[in-house]
Amino acid sequence: MQLDPEDEHAGAVIHHRTQVVHLAKQFFKHCWRHATYVFSDIPASDSEITPQEGELLNLLVQRATDEQAGVRTAQRGWAR
């Protein structure tokens, strides 16, 4: 997680606590549900995150590494 969204050189924080990652996931879902499009000519969608996105977030909550998540993504046929 980036420390300062305005300053890309400010560093980042890596969280290992499941509760913190779960909170970030819930915050993401909330923002996703209530987001609006910047460009008015693009139709808004009422859909939530896809099941695949939810599963990927669950892998992150379970502390899966990028490599583990990549393997599972390939096994499920999500990536080509």
C-alpha cells in the first residue's frame, strides 16, 4: 500500500495481518460499488467485482505470493 498517493517516492507499507488486508478488500469493494465514471459518455455499471476478482482478492488475503496467484490463475484458465 502506497504511503502517500501524491508522492510515488514516499515508499509503501506491506501488511501481513489478515485483518488489515480484509479491511482493504472491503474498502475496495465499497469504492467499487459507489464509483462513478469520469467520462459521462461511458455507461455506468451496477455490477460488483467479478467472481474471478473476488477469488484473486481472497488469494491475497490468504497471503498467496504473486507466483502462487499466477499458478492458480493459469490453472483456472483466467490467463492465456
